[in-house]
Amino acid sequence: AQSVTQLDSQVPVFEEAPVELRCNYSSSVSVYLFWYVQYPNQGLQLLLKYLSGSTLVKGINGFEAEFNKSQTSFHLRKPSVHISDTAEYFCAVSENSGYSTLTFGKGTMLLVSP
Amino acid sequence: ETGVTQSPTHLIKTRGQQVTLRCSSQSGHNTVSWYQQALGQGPQFIFQYYREEENGRGNFPPRFSGLQFPNYSSELNVNALELDDSALYLCASSFGGGQAAEAFFGQGTRLTVV
């Protein structure tokens, strides 16, 4: 069975500072990896995904993530955050077998202050 | 192209009652997945429907059931509601049941059981 661990429940950061949100996963088979963002009272929006190929994945809103197979990690980064990036961020994994189902981490709340 | 829409947006039910939540999938999508997101948690997979058939199920009891219609819209039914069923219920649609298919989420239905 697959699982996802998001190591930080909350990450406070000042505007224009860089940020990294950490995600580790566990799976016995190869996986696809995703980052979603959830704004208050909203559904989930896909930021980026890793399916195969280059381990550095670029997404929307200036976010990027790097897949590290040996460390089973998929950390999300942004070089300079904005107030509008304040939201909950979820890392998710889908196993490369059978039907598609996403297993989510518990989320990391990114709090950007001026 | 219309996105994923869910109705109602908010709902209050009494313990023991039954509830039906509705989801209209994005145009061109034939797969619908339902997730339960408890407060402070990541979404948890309930089940998936692909071309009107249940295509997979998470660790939820049989009182959680669903349907998918020929137009690929879907319903989630929950019988004998319990207080712990209080959560945000998210519907996601995609094209195909494959693991790499991008899931588009609706804004969710907030269910409160009292």
C-alpha cells in the first residue's frame, strides 16, 4: 500500500522569501506524484505532476518540484512567495498499476506574511 | 468547457438520516472519483466510477454507495449518517481510469451531521 508523509503541518514565511514544502512517499511499485493546492473553501487545483522523465518538474504559479527516487521524496519549492500563495498544499501519489486513485498527505499550510 | 460542479455546496443532516451528493463531471470526462476530506486531513479515496461501473473502492463501509449516469455525472449516497461523516466531500473527474490521468476537482460539498 502507498502512503504519503508531509513533514510540516504549517510553514510560515515572509513575502518574497523562498520556500520548500517537504513530501516523502512509500510504495512497493513505481508511482506518479502530484502537488495540489487548496484555497479556503475551494476544491483542489493541480500545481504540477511527475509521471516520468526529467526529475525536475515545473508547475503553475512559479512552483517546481524535484523527484528523488533514492530518498522517496518529492519536495515542492518556490524561489519567491507572494501573499496570494497562502493556502493548503497537498502531496499525492498514484501507483503505476491498476486504476487511478490518489493517496494524499495530510497537507501543509503555507502562511505568507508581509 | 465547463468544470466540475458539485451540489449542494453545504448541507446539514441529522444522525441516522440519508444524504445524496451530486457531481457533474467536466465535459469530455468519463471517470469520476469521490473523496472525503475531514477537517485538518488530506482527502481520502471513497470510490471511482468509470463508464457507469464502480472501478475501485477505498476503505469505506457499504453505507457509502454511488452511481454514475450515462452523461457521466455521479451521485454519492450515504445511509445511516454518523457524526464522523461530517466532512468536505470532493468529486474529481478525469478522462480514462489510468493512473496518469489528471483529476479535476470540484469545490466540494460541506456535510455537517448533527
